[in-house]
Amino acid sequence: MDAFTAGLLQRIRAAETDLTLARETGDDFLADVEQAELDDLRRLAAEHGVEVSAAEVSAA
């Protein structure tokens, strides 16, 4: 796995964690921000042919 892919998957994991925390604490604004970040990261991954699956993200 190259550095770009590893970094992208790491950022996706972090955004997923932050989104979960925002939802758990009831911070709707932060949840919206994190969801937008996650959507952007997944779009970027798709544009570069990086497959993002739950198993891959949690294992990377």
C-alpha cells in the first residue's frame, strides 16, 4: 500500500470516529461537518481507485 492510500484510509478512519463521537454527544453541527469530510474523502478515494470497505478501513 502506498503512502497516499494509507494516509487516505487513515483520514477516513479518523473522520468515521469523529462522526460517531459527534453523533453520540448530540453535536449536530459537528456531525454535519464530519459527514461532509467523510463524503469528500470517499469521493477522493473513488477518484483515485482506492477501495474503501469497512473491513479494509478498520484493518489498515
